[in-house]
Amino acid sequence: MQQIDLALDSISNYFRYMKTTIDIPEKELEDAMTFSGATSKREAVVTALREFNRRNRMARLVGFSGTCDFDTNIAIETREADEATEART
């Protein structure tokens, strides 16, 4: 059973990472390593991709800004006070 588990781990690790060859300008890669504090080229590229994805997710969230109607704290407190007053009467 342990051999099967190890084989499944190997398969899942195989599909978790994608090995590829790309041409990256050396100066850009050096700058990415410097700015990110990365100690390897791979780490610099992964950091850059994560940051790119994070920024795009944030930009999509900003697009939803103002599309939801939430009560302010004052409105909630006023409603709760009114409900408490009604409950007492």
C-alpha cells in the first residue's frame, strides 16, 4: 500500500509543476531577483507570477466596488435600537 501512495505522490507532484523553457531578458530577470529578494531564477519567476496574479485578482475585486448595497454601522445601530424599542413595547 505504501508503494501505491508513493506512486500517487509522484504523479501528483508531476502535474503540480510545469516545466517549460522561455527566453527572459537577463537584465529583467536580474532586476526581478533584486527587487523580490529571490535567491534563484525560478523563485524570481514564481514570485513575479504570483504578484501578477494577485494584482489582477485585486483589480477584478475593485471592479465590484459599489455594486453591493451594505448598511453602514449607523444604519445597523439605528435599526437595532428601533427593534429593541419595539420589543419593549
